[in-house]
Amino acid sequence: MKKVILIPDSFKGTMDSAAICEIMKRQIEIHYPDAETVSIPVADGGEGSVDAFLTAVGGVKKALTVTGPFFEPVDSFYGIINDSTAIIEMAACAGLPLAGDHLDPAAATTFGVGELILDAVKSGCTKIIIGLGGSCTNDAGAGMAAALGVKFYDEKDQEFIPTGGTLSKVKRINSESVSERISGIEFAAMCDIDNPLYGPTGAAYVFGPQKGADASMVAELDKGLQSIAQVIRNDLGKEVSNIPGSGAAGGLGAGVAAFLNAALQPGIDIVLDTVHFDDLLKEADLVFTGEGKMDTQSLRGKVVIGVARRAKTVGVPVIAVVGDIGDNIEKAYDMGVTSIFSINRVAVPFKEAKLRSRSDLALTVDDIIRLLKCTHF
């Protein structure tokens, strides 16, 4: 074995991707001390995405103060990789942890996201990747757009900054000044859900309750999303409501599509392109990947399948090491996965299993490597 690529997703609630890479690397080197291991930590666009990219490819982390979810100053950050690509986590200024006990998606804003974007542009970035995940907002990205210069007007033609609870008041949008600020910038959004902007499977109904919305507020938030989508149709000539993922991050998926012309892509595809995964595969003998649970949702293109599809094109075997294995995942083998192993060694509740997850992962990888050695891999 000469070269092994390690590219697992995090095991939610137990280990982040960087920790998993380190454990896998250590076990491989016990048996193959001369093997080259390439670690690529993965995040899905939520909290930890900036650190994952910086760990994978290097770069700098820039700290700054921006507007928080309730228009208060907050300490935030973004990353710069490859000298000119910015990695922004929307959660770094509009995430649930920043809301604390003050959960109110009707009042929360993504204004800080726009401020992060502007700073990245001033820093010379020509490509900006925005992670959509972990939000406490429901403003369809209107706050972000306002920070970039988009003007929103109410029925009295008065300009204001909309939040989730006031989207229905928007009667007119003027985005003329934005193009100058972001001219020539390529935007991409990391989005691992396919929910539409509004409706029973939209941003408000599916994610509003976890952000503090009761049934009455959910209904009002959904009406607001419907309303802003119509104004975007009328004034910008764009239909964003049914774009898969438009409901991500409180409708920020729709916002980045409408105001930034950003493509919404599976997070793993953006990661693979950014780290030049196809080039890394050329001399690889084996890929280790994984996630917390391998189930039918995984088959829709999350980390394991995203990695496997690329590896399959060049014939590199892919071993998935996961927490749990669900039913009906056999199609994964047709998509490029060679084999799937669960780290669960004994039948115990999750609260006990997570305490031993690191040692169980190490033992499982050790067993896999021992098997490979006896086959003279």
C-alpha cells in the first residue's frame, strides 16, 4: 500500500472529521509505516466548515466583528484558501448557538453574512463559498442582501431591512447597486438538503420549530417566504422557490440564488473540487471514507457516495467506516463503495456507544487493515 486518502464526514455527536482522519491514519501507519496518507477533513457547510477547509488545504482565518442574528455586534470569522477563495459559514454570524436562549426566527437576520462577503471581496477574494447550515434565521437571505446594498421597500415605499417576520411587508426590491460590489465574484453554496423555500417541506415548517417557532409563527414565516418569492419573481425575474435547497438556512438558499446568482451544490462536491480530489486519486491505492450512519439518505449524494462516485471512475476501492448501517443501502455498491463496516462492536445505547467511539473506530480500522495485509493488498 503506497497511498491512502482519508475523507470521512463527522460522526455527529461523537467525533469530528479531523479526529476520525487522525485515528485512521494512526492505525494504517502501524501496519504500513511507509504509506502516504492524505487527510481531507469534511464539513457539510455548517459549523466547522471553515476549519475543515483550512485543515485540508491550508490558508488563513480572518477574524472580524459583524452584525449578529439580532443586530448586535458579534465576533465572527471566515477562511481564505488558495489565496483567493473565501470560505464563509453563515452560522458564524447567524447560527443557533449565537441565539442562545433568545430563539426568535421572526426577528433574526442574516445581515452579518453580507458583511462577511463584503470583507472577503475587499480582501481580494474572487470566489466565495458559503456554507448553508445551522441557522437561527428565516429571512430568505434578505438581511445578507441588504448588507450588500439591495434595497427593500414597504407599501409606503419606505426602505427597511426585512427579517423573517417582516418579509410579507416587502413590496419592492431594487438590486441595482449590488452588481458593482460583487462584480466578477464567483459564488457557490454548500447545501446538503433539497427542501424548497416554502410549503409543508419548506424552510419554516421543517426547520422553524427547532429555531423557536410555534405553530402560529411557522405559518406566518411560511407566508413571508411565499410573499418574498413573489416579489423576487416580479422585480428580479427569478424563480427561486422550487430550487432544491432553496429552503436551506431559513431560505438563505433562495437568497444566494436570487441575489448572488450562486449555484447550490452538494457540500461534498464543492469539497472534492476545492481540494482537487480527482488529481489526488490518480496515484491512490485506497480511499477510506465514512459518516455517522449509512442509510438511504446517504444514497442521495452525501459524503460517502460523493467520494465513491469519483473513485469509481478511476477504479480506486472505497471502504466506508460508519457508526450505524441502515437497511436498503445495497445500491451503494453500484455507486462505487467497495465495502461498509460499522464501528459498533457491542449492542449498547448511543449514550454509551459515543463514549467508546474513538477506540471502537481504531479497532475497526485495525481489523480492516489486518484483512488487507493477509490478502497482500
